[in-house]
Amino acid sequence: MNEKWFRVGVIGIAGLFTILFCALVAPPLIENPDVFGAFAAGFVNPYASGYSTDVISCWAILALWVWFEATSHSIKHGWVCLVLGIIPGVAVGFALYLLLRQSQLKARGSSNA
């Protein structure tokens, strides 16, 4: 897979997730703007709890990775990805971080050449 198709795939998946998230979550949240209740709804049964725990764990791993690379590899603006990892979701934050990281490493590589 070349870089162009990688970027198209990452952007496409993040975009599709965002559309689905907005379509599924926005209407009930507008009707009842209880953010804490919406969060708690992710734990209504063992299956939902498993997926919600996975998502929270993935965000925590992303946060550690962003922090590590900010201090050791000077990847900048990763905090934006962490915010987007909360709203709309980790799929968007992770996708953005991959693209951000790739562009910064590529720019650094071309400036060292």
C-alpha cells in the first residue's frame, strides 16, 4: 500500500466514524443533553461495558503514546488528537495522530536530507 492510499483509508474511516457517531448520538443527546447519562449508557450491559472499557483503554494508550513521542521525538500538537479522542471518539483522535505524526516525521526527514 502506498502512502496516498494509507492516508485516504485513514481519513475515510475517521470520516465514516464521525458521520455514524453524529447520526447515532446527536439526536438522543439533543433530546436529552445529559452527557453523564450518555456516558453511563455505554455500561448498560456486559457487552456494552466491554466495548466501552476497550475504547477508554485505547484512549489511555493513545495518551501515553502522544506524551511519550512529545517528549522523546518532539511530535507536536498531539494534545489535539487526545481532545478529538474524547469527542467524537478514539477512531478520529488515533487517525489524526497517525497523519500528524507521519507528516512531522516526513518533514523532519526531508529537512535532514
